[in-house]
Amino acid sequence: MVHVSFASDLKALREARGASREALARTASLSTSMVAKAERGTRALKRPAVEAMDRFLDGGGRLLAAWESEGKAAALPSWAARAVESEARAAAISAFSGLVVPRLLQTAAYARELLRAGNPDMSAERIEAVALSRTSRLDKLRGRELQFVIFEPALENTVGDAAIMRDQLDHLAGADDVRILVLPQRVGIAVWATGGFRLLEFADRPALAHTEDAVSSRVVTEPDEVRRISRLLNTALAWSLNPSDSRALIERKRSAYT
């Protein structure tokens, strides 16, 4: 696995501090070549070395946090790990969800309930890893073009209990830096029947898509299939409420969970 976030954070912090790889290697009891490989994301480091580097570079825990996050990602199922890696390279992500809140917008409690229901044999440790991955991934994607279309019943389908739903809808209503649109139930199109999907666009390669169900995600790279998913997305966008009306509807749905 290529450790993109930790590697880029390590290199950026070292260069910002004006430190050489040699000096960083000495403080962490590593070879210079090992530091170079860590900065390229091709060599994993152990915790004591990361802690020493963080102290030396006055990282304030930033390097350790990135390293720990990638350790959690390593515990993800292979389909989830592939999704995370694709998202990290994307310039724009558009998602549609018909019956539940899109994964990137789920709270940890909401995600846990869905994972338990759809994966009865999944261990508690893995459920926690996937749930926390969903909540942390959005923060790592800030700065990209992000838009989500949610079919109205997803705001009404109770996952867990009223408290979980209230927090989830609060989370949606407060997501100011992403574009969230609601597709009204009254609209006579059946995009929702296709299940959830995401379209990922890149600056340097063709677009790809992920299709999602309760237990897995499939990466779609075949051009005709990607175009079909893009057309489905455009249909959903055309019939959705504008962002202001969508937020107002989310807030009304939230008031039902008092």
C-alpha cells in the first residue's frame, strides 16, 4: 500500500523546517534511504521512529496522527481500501445515494448501525475501523469539488434510533463546504433503484466510478459503464432541489427526530 498522506506530510514538514533527510534519519535512528522511502510512501515506519520525527520537526502530533490514520486504513476490507486510495487522487467526487446517507457524509454512529446490519459476521474491530474511516475521509478531501445527491427517503429511513438520526441530519445541515442536493420523492424517476454510486474525476486520467451496496463496493473503469453512471448522476442532478431548498428540507426532516 502507498501511504500517501503520511508520506506527503512528512516531506512537507521536513522541508518547511529546513531539515535534511540525514538529520531526520539520525534523530529517528534510521538510514537516510529509509527516510527517503518513507517520504515516497513506499516504506512503513514504526511508531517510535514516527514519534521521534514528530518531536524533531515540531509537528505537534501531526505526523503521528497521519501515521495512526493509515494504520486504521490498513485494517479496512480490500474494497474499502481501494475506495480510499481512489478518492485521494480525485479532483472531483460526485455521489448519489437512494436509501441511506452517502458514505462520505455519514456520522460514525450512523455508519456503525449500517455496517452491523449489513455485515453480521464482521468483527467489532473491523466495523469500528470502517466507520471511523468514513468520518475521517471527508476531512482529507477538503479542497476538491464535492457534491452529493440524496434521495429524500434516505432522510426518513431510521438508522439506529432518533438520536442517531438527529445527529446525522445535523451533520448534513452543517456541511457548509460541500454541495448537498435532495432528490424529492415525488419526482417520477427511478435513479434511486440503481443503488448508491460515486463518480470520481481526475486531472490526469479517465474518470471511474464506484457502485455500492450494503456489504461491498465495486470499482467501475469500463468507459461505457462509467458514461452510463455519469448519465444517471446528471439525471439526478437535474431533478434535485437547489442547495438552499435542500438544506431547508433536511432541517425539516431533522425536526421530526426530537
